[in-house]
Amino acid sequence: MAPFYIKIAVSLLMLLAAFVGELMHGLPRLLGLMNVDRENVIPTALGLINLSLAENYMEFSLRR
């Protein structure tokens, strides 16, 4: 059972790294520090929400 939990913990860390990477990539655009490309604001926000929901789903499945 321990290897399963280790794999899930590693996958959560990978999701966290992806979320932080997307946040660092999209945050300057959302704050207006760079030229805002309105076509990319919604996909960036939805990508961050998607990563957050995936992480929460995995976390919830561990509690069961």
C-alpha cells in the first residue's frame, strides 16, 4: 500500500509544480504587467482551475 501512496504524493507534487508554473506564466498577464492578450486570459484561468480541481479530486480520493 505504501508504494501507491508514494506515487500519489509524487503526482500531487507534479500537479502542484504544474499549477505554480501556470500561475507564474499567467499572473503577469492577468495583472497587466505585460500586454494583455484577451484571447489568452480565459484559457489561462480555466487551466489553473482545471489543475486545482484535479488536485482536489486526487486529494479527496486519498481520504476514502
